[in-house]
Amino acid sequence: MRALTKFRNRTRHKTRSEVASRSNDPPNVARVLTTQAETQANYDRIARFYEPLEGIWERRIRSAAVSALHVGPGESVLEIGSGPGYVLVEFGRLAGPDGVAVGIDLSSKMCQLAHRRLSVDSQTVGVVVQGDGGGLPFDDGRFDAAFMSFTLELFDTPQIAVVAAETYRILRSGGRIAVVSLRKEDPAPLMQRGYEWGHSAFPRLLDCRPIRVGQALAQAGFMIEDDQRLSMWGLPVALVVGSRPAS
């Protein structure tokens, strides 16, 4: 429990990041039309049903990304968009009693589920914080590793660079990141074109869209070490692994 106490003592609360985008918005990436309040309300509604409805489709790719991050004993890892906490528990086990797994999610209901899941697993040391990836309430260089799974594409296009920069900020020198996201490809394959049409026609039902993950991380300053093209129901998926350059 020493790691948990140390984490709580070093957590700080701050306003939304004022980090500016380092480039123009990526070309041809659709905007997200739902507001933050609408997104929060939606995930509060589906929290209890998220894993059987959506999470089960994502499990194979999530597991590959967890393995690619190589979390080890004694490390601190942050999951942005931790949802009901399935991956957070796994990170807590990998980090062990001298490490800590921290989750942050916009949805209070998701945070409650994740907290409950962590509290009944005696092998994990974990914390769940309700908050926004665009303004992370943590000190600079606090974490060894960061993780996002089907989360970054929920942010509106101008905010993607902000979230990437915030994640860069909270990682130590040499810290690692793994991101899974729907992948924007050109020319777009059939399933991507269909999904993007659905997003434009029903933006509150399909509230995310394919994005350029590797580009966003590279522009934030990350060294890209792996950029895998995977697929889910025919949709291109990116698994990007990077690191903050050692100073």
C-alpha cells in the first residue's frame, strides 16, 4: 500500500490543459459533434452493459496492446478512459504491490464499476479518478507508462493533440505509451467508408470515428516504435506503441 499512499500524496488537481495544438487538424478527419456532457451521460447509461455490448469485441486487440506496453513490477501506469476497469486490474497485477495502476474516466458510473473491481482484487494496488484526458490532474513525469484503448477517437479533432500532449507531459523521461484506436486510412476501405458515413449521419449513435493515431503521437513528441494495422469487424484498427525520448 506504500505505492498507493505515495500516489495520492503526489496527485494534484488542475484546470483543463491550455496546451495548444502543434499543427493544423489532421486532414479529412471528421469532427465529433457530441458534447462532453452528452458523452458523459451516454457512458453513464451504458456502463453496466459496456463489456457485453462493446468491450467483448475489443478484448483481443486490448490484450495485444497490454502485452505491447510491457508493464513490470513497481511501475506506475495510467489508463485514460479506463471504463469498467478490466484492463486496470490487469495493470495492477502486472505492477504488483510496489507499483500502482491509475484509471481516469469521464463517466462517474464507469469509475464506480472500476473502483469496485479494484477493491475486490487483493492482488492490485489501484486508484480511479473521474476526469478528462484533455486536462490530466497529475504531476509532470508522474508515470512510467500510459494506455488508451478505443478512447482517443472519442475526442473532437482539435482535442486529440491536447490529449496527446497531456499524456506526454505526465510520462517520465523514457516513459512508454500504447494506444489502440480506429485507424484512418487513405484510400479508405469499404468498412471505413461505411462507418464514417454512419458517424456523419448518426453522430450521437456512432460517437467516434477513425483517426490518425501515429501522426498525433509523433506530433506530441513521442518516438513511434511500433505501428500495427489490425482489424475489427473489417474496420482498420491501429495499435501504436511509442515512448517519450530520454532526456
